[in-house]
Amino acid sequence: MQDDLNQYLPLKAFQEKNKHLFETEGALRYLLRKRDENGLSASGAVLKMGSTSSSPLIMHEGKFAKWLDEQRV
């Protein structure tokens, strides 16, 4: 279970660790703004830590990688 918990990262840390995919935090935020339409929410890759619009988002690396792989055309 600890290994799985290590896959959860705050948004900024996720972006910095994956700069090869997201040069800026804004590039990642674009995907997150559309997460209900693009399936990112349903994938479980994004957790909202609270119920307000300003609540922080947490990313799960493994679930995001699976979602990204499924986006290939």
C-alpha cells in the first residue's frame, strides 16, 4: 500500500517530475480543466482534496500513465 501512496503527488510536483510531458504547469492545468470531458476524472488519476473550487488536486502517476496510454490514436 505504501508504494501506491507514493504515486500520489501534488499538482506542481507531478508537473515538475513530468516536464517531458508538460513544459509548464499551465499545460497540465488545461487537461485538468477538461478532466470530466476527457475521461481523466473517471480514470481515478486526479483526486480533489476538498469540496471547494480552490481545493488542491493530487495526481496519481500510475493511473495517469494508464489514461495517457489509452489516449493513443
